[in-house]
Amino acid sequence: MVVIGKPAQDLAGQVQQWWSAQGGTAGGRSFYEIPPDGNMNLIFRFSASGWRMSLLGPRTEKACVEIDEASDYFCLSFNPGQTPRLADVRPSELVDTFADLPGLGGMSSASLADRLYSLRDPLSRKLVMEELVRGSLPLVRDERCRHAATLLKAHGGQLRIDELAAGLGLHVRSLERLFIDHLGVSPKQLARLIRFNRLACALRAGNFASLADIAYACGYADQSHMIREYKEFTGCVPGEIGSCDMRPVAGAPGTRIVHRFRS
């Protein structure tokens, strides 16, 4: 079972959400499909016999995480440009893949696994993980790039890239290079991913009378444009149950596996 929640208020600008999955079976593996997202995700697996902590980069397509059903998982999903310096790797090298981490906030992965495993409540684990990332320096060193990513997020991806660049005193190509270097994706890619994420949230909430209303609210040119882009990202049409959520995959996954279980 996957539980999803919001971060502490003081971390809301840095962390979008967290999720927790608890095992309990004698063994076995399963795959969970996750939709495209411009965020970076810190995924920690732990059990009585082993652990693994990885930083998952932005996803430009659907991907799968392999779940060991005898282990517990905890994940923090960071807003674009707000990931702490957790790995000695360029963000551009993490797109659609991940890097393993030896520890976090001065704690080794082994020590952290022992601490989290002793806490059976997901909310208690959330407090521990949030305390470790509090006050960490941002991974994105260029302030203009961080500010641009924050603006795109705040506007739901509905900003013209040329206007965004001009507001920062940059040429469009300069802004594109900054994004590729520091975020791994271009401004246009990030805007599309943010807009898709906003659409997914709107569909989950179900507060709109029609797909045309959702398309307008989320910044799409029209309903047809929204449906095409949604299908490109998910392979489904808007409204299909679970199409924009983390969900189990029956049988062998047909999408890229970005995180595998490893003893």
C-alpha cells in the first residue's frame, strides 16, 4: 500500500510531496509505474536485511520502480531546482535514471535504515527524513536557474520561455544551457512536465465540469491539445482510473525501469 502526503510547511517550497510503501510479505517483487515528472526523488528502501538509497532524476517518460515486497520504502519528491546536494553527479546525468547514495545528512545509509526500520509509522519516518534535509544547500548553484524554475512552478508551466529569459536578463539559448546544466531538462521540457503535473492533480481532484474546463485552467490551447499531450506522457486518455498515479504493473513492465531492487 502506498501512502502519499504533503511536507511540513517550512519545506513546502522545497519538497512537493512524500510517499511511503510498507511491505510485509515473505518475499516477491512488483513494479510500480510512475508518471513523467520534472522533480527529483530521494527513494530509500530498508528492511531487516538490507537497504538502498537512490536519487532519481527528472523523468521525461513513464518509468517503473521495482518494489521488494519484504521491504519498506520512503520517498521525498523535491520541486525543480530545490534538491539538496545529495550526489556528486550533474543533474543532466540523472535524467530518466538514478544515482545511489551512501548516506544523508551525516548519517550512513545503514544507520538511517536502522532508525527508520524501528519506526513503523510513516509520519514518524517523514519527520526523520525532513529533519535530515532541512537547511541543506541547494543542488542548483545558479540563482537565476533556481529562480526561473520556481517561477515556472508557480505559474503552472504557463510562462513564455522568451519572456522568462528576458526577465532574468538572459538570451533564450543561455537560459536553455543553464537548465540543461543545472536541472537536466530544457525550460520548455520543464514547463510541459509542470503543466502535466498540474493537469494530473486537477483530474484527481475532480473539481471541473468538463475536460474543456480543465484544459483551459491548466494552460492548454484546447481540449484536443491537452488530450494529445496527456496521452503522449501516459499512454492513456484523461479520466482513465490511475493513469496519472503511481500504480502497480501487472506482469513485466513495458516502460523503462529506473530503480531496481538490489540486496
